Amino acid sequence: MLLKSPAVGLIPLSDLKLNQSARVVELDGDESCRHRVEEMGIRTGATIQMLRRDAPHIISVDGRRVSFRFNDCVQVWVKLLDGYRA
């Protein structure tokens, strides 16, 4: 699935480095996949931190641990929080 280009300054959630934190800005992809990701708490405005990069990834979503596998169904675009660099 071809996903649209992100706004300037956004990176895919999958590019977060270990312990980096970011805020979810946009979900891009199939509606049913976006809905499932939102049910996990990964929605616009949520604060995300990468806790483990090995598959499945472990991320913190607003303080809750979530196991997450990245796929082509949905792209999560995030903006790094102040103090972090891509």
C-alpha cells in the first residue's frame, strides 16, 4: 500500500530509537487498521516511547506498555519531543 508523504518534521514510529519519545501526529492507511491501532491507544496526541526495537516492538503509549508489530497496513507518523533528535 502506498502511503502519502508526511508533513515536514515527522518520522515513522518505526524509526524511533531506543528510549526516544514522540507525540503521534497522524495515522495513515487502511481505515480498519487505523481503528485497530487507535484501540491500542496509538492515536493522535498520544505520547509514545520506544522501549524495545526487536520484533515485536514494545512501546509505551501514555505510560502503558504495548506490544506492536509494524506492517504496511498503517503508518504512524510522530514528532519527536523536545530534547530528542532523529
